[in-house]
Amino acid sequence: MASNNIYHLFKQDKKQIATLIDPDKADVISLKKLVEATASADFYFIGGSLLNEDNIEKIILALKQLTSKPVIIFPGNGMQICDKADAILLLSLISGRNPELLIGQHVQFASILKNSGLEIISTGYILIDGGKPTSVSYISNTTPIPNNKPEIAAATAIAGTQLGLKCIYLEAGSGAEIVISTDCINMVKAQIDVPLIVGGGIKSKAQIQAAFNAGADIVVIGNALEKDLSLFD
């Protein structure tokens, strides 16, 4: 089970990296090159804020042929459910006040998800200001938490774990200009006892290491790989 991988490595205090793949930007040829370059990744997340091309199943199947690592759906919406993956991050956008992303879509797609056979990893999703408007903040119609207000992020994360969520995901958004501050990561990590996932705008090995040093358990790399596949060297 994918969560067994996440929690087993978490309990061993082993830092993990997830490669994020946008199915709208991927094709079978580029996917092979990406997997070869990111062979040391612990997980592959797949999903995006939009889904313009109906190829998520094709990309997941191709990915499963190329790697034995867990393939986990990181859904932009309920339409990105696909039973060919290993698991899904069931995101609850706890930093916002949009009821559709707190519970509305969860109810709408509950039966489909239950019958999919996917392993469900309930995840508190917290948007942090990355310095510019991002697709996720626009699509979700929510305001990110200011990067310099780590106490708000920490209180939100605490509330998420009190509600029983099994992971916390701090997200600055795809292509963020500013990564989530180490103060924010550190303060959130100090208040929770579940895996902490951090992503958005991370473009260098130094930024990956800084996130790990601050307390991130899993760092997600996405857009940066389109320009530099050497991040996994």
C-alpha cells in the first residue's frame, strides 16, 4: 500500500521526494525520459489544477510500466479519479473557506471513489502565498495564507490533524516565485505528528535540502523538472 510506504519511511525519519506529473503536459515519450532521470524518487504524484486532455489513465498506465514506485493521484478535482493508480491524496482544502473543496466534492464523488479500489490518503491541503497568483488559488477561489504568518498555517495544520487527517500538505502553487518559508515549515512540523508534504516553486537542490532541514518529510518537485532534470542527480 502506498500509505505504508509513506508512513514506514516517515517512522524511519527518512526524507522522501515525490515527482509531480501534470497529465496535460505529459506524453509517453517524455514520461520515459522523466522517469529515467527521477529514478531515485520515492513516489510519483499525478494531477493538475485543470484536466484539458482526457489522458490521465493513459499516463498512469504508461507510468506503471516504467516504474514500480507508488503512483498517487494528486487531484485538482473529482474528475481525476482513476482506478489504475495505487492511491489518491483525498485533499481537503482546510486553509480556505470554499465548502466545495472542504466537503462538497468529496460527497459528490464518494461512491465513485469507494468503488474505485484506490487507497485513500486523507490530506489537509494548506495554500501558502507563493508571491504571485497561482492556478490552484484561482480555481479553488481561496486566499492563500501569508508566507510570513506561520502561526496561522500551524493552527490550521493542528485543526486538520484534530479532524483526523493523515497528512498535511503545504502548497505554494505551481510555478510559485517564493517557496514556503523555513519558518513556516518548521512551525507546522513542530505542531503535528503526521507526515508533512511541502511543494510549490522548489527549483534547486539547496531549496530541497532547506525544506528537509526545516522539517518537511516529503518534498514535491514539479515544474522545475521541465527545465532541469539534474535535480535528482
